Amino acid sequence: MLTTPTGAALRQARNQLIELGEVPPATLVGPTVARSWRRCLDAGLAPLGRLGEAPHLDGLQFSRVAERQRELLAHARPVMEYLRAQTCDSGSLVLLADNRGVVLHTLGDSDFLGRAERVALMPGASWHERHRGTNAIGTALEEAGPVVVHGAEHFLERNGFLTCAAATVTAPDGRLLGVLDISGDQRGRHPHTFSLVRAAAQMIENRLFEARHGDALRIRFHPLAEGIGTVAEGVAALSEDGWIVGANKSGLALLGLCPADLGATPIARVLQLRPADLVDWGRRRGIQAMPVVQQTGNRLFVRVEPGRATVRVVVQPVTESEAPKDALSMLDSGDARLRSAIDRARRIVGKPIALVLQGESGAGKEFFAKAFHDSGPRRAKPFVALNCATLPENLIEAELFGYAPGAFSGARKEGCPGRIRAANGGTLFLDEIGDMPHVQQARLLRVLQEREVVPVGGGAPVPVDFVLVCATHRNLKAEMEAGRFRADLYYRINGLTLILPSLRERCDFSSLTARMLKEMAPERDVSLSDAIASAFANYAWPGNLRQLANALRTACALLDEDETQVSWQHLPDDLVEEFKRPAPWMSGAVEVAPASETLQELSVAVIARTISVSRGNMSEAARRLGISRNTLYRRLKNRATDSPE
């Protein structure tokens, strides 16, 4: 609950701050203000001092900042207009600042505007704490949450006439975008301003969320059914395979997640439901909120909204004319390792040989599996995918093998055929099979041996015929030797194992990127600028093809109608920040070469140091450098050839 210090306590606190240069106890000013005053003193600010070196952007600088923040501005302006209408009689100012505290836009009372400008509360000015002391904008950024700073709570005496309430605005991926603020004369403080600015910030976040994830299946949830549709509701967006890829603040809090969990958490890990149920609910538009139990035992009411794009759980079969006769060849962009994998896979197409695909997350294992299916005689039959890592252990069995009517509490009354029966005649793709529990491994082995499946809860065995393709980011042989994967199942599924190269190991990066851009923007000749192409080529891409595709898709969306070249302003901010950081292999034990060295010398020096740190283990050195072992040997060979005798 927000508490306000009494006038006497605040006067005592100001005297202690100004006369003694000490931060008063939190009992006098509250913990938020006390922490802020401490930061201000540590930054060298003086309560009675002049403004100092607080930056104010010139016209060109401000235009560049506004251009970078155009998405935030576009979604914030309508909400700010709404706020202005709500506060029009209070003599207040509505402000939007970016995540560095630079004011981007203001609306409000013209009389108060003049007073605000005298303390630089205006577009282009930085209101970061280290520049302006304790204030709602800067302190909200430091505290990463909503704050109120009233009158003498401002660190700088000259700002004491203000009363300000601010709330942070967060992107759907959890990044802090900026701050929404309402400021006015401290004599006209209104008790509802704090709630109003928090609700308005939530409205901006919801607009950003809808713009970013409008094509995705979304769920809206709240502990109360009537809470859905209010600013307090949680909202989450799901990927095609049931992973949570975006959520608002309320959604993160209700699900017990943090921003780092986005993209790394399957919905079944937090809610006791199956992705198939979500799709079923989503197809029945207008359905009321349904009670769902969280894995923690709490109950939420959930409403599912289908996105503008179709959500895929089971890929529908295609006709003979729709599928390319050799879809595998469509994956070839010129990389030798991938081409070798394609050639070997092509040799077993149509034969009763199981395929195992190994590779890092996002390396394209499902794309490869689908192309393998579409290249064979079963291309007109179903391709059914199941990610074994997205479902809790108690649901994998029912999802994979199906269940009889009334097999367990919560089961559909008509039962469920299961993914294996759905794949009959076609291809069953089991992603992340290394994460399948031992009990289900035994049941899968029995199905593969007997070519029939028995639903959970009993019933007659059902004959099945399908091609099995498995994928994993783990080394299955090592998992088997460690006892974490059944040996009998390993030898049953291990017909042909192919290791797909990570994106950083591939030599077809330029042609691959060009092809992806062509597919994403077929009506435009989009290309990368030289600077972006260089940055892309030198980046490690830990998320592989999935990360690259997301970056290119975002860049294409941010291009203006007359633009055809991707530049820095078209990339997501978090990716630009990644480009600025040294690669992981350049931190820790491996010392970065001094700036005086040339790029070639730097490369040689880093390679040499990495090999030294790896104690001559070339595989380990290649892993640290983010390149293949063959590339490492080639670099060393080229260096030896170039060196003088």
C-alpha cells in the first residue's frame, strides 16, 4: 500500500539530508525515497546544487531517439490522449520517457507547461535519477516499478513544487521500454493519479502485446472469471508448439514467471492442460472462461483467443501436387555438412529405417523432418509432431498413446486417439525424445516392436503403420551410457543418425539469409546493409535458425514502404545490444587482445590463447570459439601458409 510521510517527518528528513548530508531512515520518507536519496548522494548530487550536466538532446539527436522509439510512441499516444482527457481539470502534464529517462512526448495543461519547462520537464531532456535526482520518471526506472514522488520527496530542492506519479512500460518480451508519468503542482495532488497512471501503462503494454502477438494463439487469465477483460488480467502468447513466447506483467506474476522464462517455458509446465485443449478451445470462438489448475495447485480462469494465423499442433497432410517431389533439396543453401545430411537422408526415404536428428535448439530439426516426410511416398499422409519436453510426465502418455473414454479424471468423455494413431500411414515426429520419461520409453518401444498401440485405460490394440523421426539436442548415446535413456529403445530408433550443424558452423549464411528475406518479403527486394551483414556473419546465433528468422521477420516488419535495406534501426534492441557484447568465448579465461592489434592479428591471438586455455584440446577450443573443428584447423593452416619462413 502506498504511504505518504507526514509533513513533520518530511521536514525532519530534509533537514537531515541538507544539513548533515545523510540519508534519513526509511521510517521518515519511505523505503523507495530513502533508496533513491542514497543513490543521488552516491552520484555526487547536492540537494541545493544547480542542475549540472543534465543532458538535453538537440533537434537531430532527439529525432534519432524518437525514430528508435516510434513503436512505443505509436501505441502510447492514444493512451496519453485518454489520460489528458481524464486529467484536463487538474492542471497536470502527461509525459512519456524512454528507458534512459529521455522525455519523448508531453500533453497537458498549457499553464502548467510553462512552469514545467523552467525545470526542463520537456521533450529531449533526461530525467534519469543521476541527472535530476529523485523524481518519478528516473526513480521508476531505477526501481523497475511504479512510484509516486511528492513535493519535498524530490531530491533537488528546485523540483519540490512537483507531484509526480509514474509507471514503467514493458515490452511483451520483458524488456523495459520506458515510463509513463503524470506530473502537476504538488498543491493539487489527486489521490487517484497513481492508480490512473498504472492502468494507463498497462493499456500501452496491452496495445504493444496485441501488435506483437496478434498472429499467435493467446490466453487471457485471472483468478476471478470477471477479472478477464480488465487491465488486471494476465495475457500470454503461445508458439505453435505450446511454448510461452510473450506475456504482460500481470501474466508473468500470475504464472510465477520472469521475463527470462519467455521462450523457454512450455505452457504445460505452469498450467495443467494440454496444447491440444487450447487449440480446441480457440476454435470455439466466444467460449466462456474455463477454470484451469496451475501446477502450483492454484486455480485460474482461462479464455483462449485464436490468433490471426492458424495454430499448428498436427500438420495436416498435403496432396501429391502440393508437396515438392524432393523437399529435402529445398533446404540446401550451399553448406557442405547440411548437404551431406540431406544426401544421406534421401537414401533412406521410403525405407523402413528410423531417422534420428541431433542438433542444437533452433537448428532446424523439425524443418528437416517435415522435408524428409514430404520427399517420400507418404507425403500425402499426416505428419504428426509432438515435443516430448513440453508436456509433464503425467500427460505425455495420454497425448502419445491416446486414452479410452473416462480413462482418468479430467479426460474427454469421448476419449482421445493419441498422436501415434493420428500418424497412421504417415510420419510421427518426436522432438526432444531425450526428455521422454523412462516409463513412456518402455511403452514406445513396445509400440515400435508390435506395430500396435493400446490406449490408456484399456481397449483393443489398434494396428499402426508410420515412419518414425526423432530429434534431440542431447547426445543420445551418452544419455544411454549414463542410464538416462533406455538402451533397447536407443538401438530400435537409431537407424540413421544425422547431426545438423548449428547456424554458426554453416558456410551458407549469406545465401541462407537472402533466401529467408525473399520468403518473408516476396514482393520486395530486401537485403542487409554491409554493416548488418558483417554483424550477422560474426554473431554466434545461440538460438540458431529460430533466432535468425525472428530477427529477419522483425526487420522486414519495421521497414518503411520505400525502404529495402535492413539497417540498425530495423533490428530488435536486444539483438543490437548482443552485437555490442564480446562473444562468450572472449570472456573469462581468454583475454581479449589489445586494441592496437589488427583484426587478423586479433583473430590469431585469440585462437592461440583459446587453444592454450583448452590445453591443446582442439575440440574444446573450437567449442569456445564458436566454430567447427574443421574451421579451426583451416584457420591454423591458412595462418601457417601466410607466415614467412
